[in-house]
Amino acid sequence: MSDASFRSGPVSGPDMAEWCAMLHDDNAIHLRREAAEAAGFGPRRVNPGPANLAYVISAAMHARPGVEFAEITAFFAGNVFEDDHLTVTLTDGVSHATLSAKDREAPVLTAIMLEKP
């Protein structure tokens, strides 16, 4: 299978708030720009980490409908911010994934996903 890319965005504040509600995460950096800035992240809200991993899993499931994973190992290398445009790149089928934000050199997240036999 060849490499595949999936684009998404912009990441919205209301979507972040929805994720926070589902995760019971009341960290203000996800909900208020002032809190993100006070914490040193700049003027945009920070997307919750599990939401970033969800972009990767969703892309893999789109590329391979019905795929099930036995294990996912993720390395969170950076943050996704409000208004970011994202690209998930899948390589080696859906076994390796990279989440990148537009105009940033380093990936935000990398993952290795082992399919169930």
C-alpha cells in the first residue's frame, strides 16, 4: 500500500471545548486564549493531546475501513493550536503515522500502530 495523507483544519475552539467536555479536562489552556498565553503557549488555545491522537486514528480508519489495532504507541512531540491546519501522513500501510501542523517543520505527533491479527 502506498503512503497516504489526510488534511484537516482549521482546528476550532468549540471543537476543543467539546473534547474537553468528553475528557473531563478543565485545563484552561484548552478553553481560554488568555490562559494559553499566560502559560507560555502564545495567543491560541492548545488542543487536548487525545484529540491529536484521534486525528491519526481517524485517518488510519479512513484509509483502512474496519482496521482494528492491538496496540498504539504515540510520541507527543509538540502541540496543536487553535486555527492550525493539520496533515496526517500514513506510511507502511497504516502502521506508521505522523501528524504535522502547517508551517511547522517538526511533527506534532508520531505513532506506531500494530494491527490486530
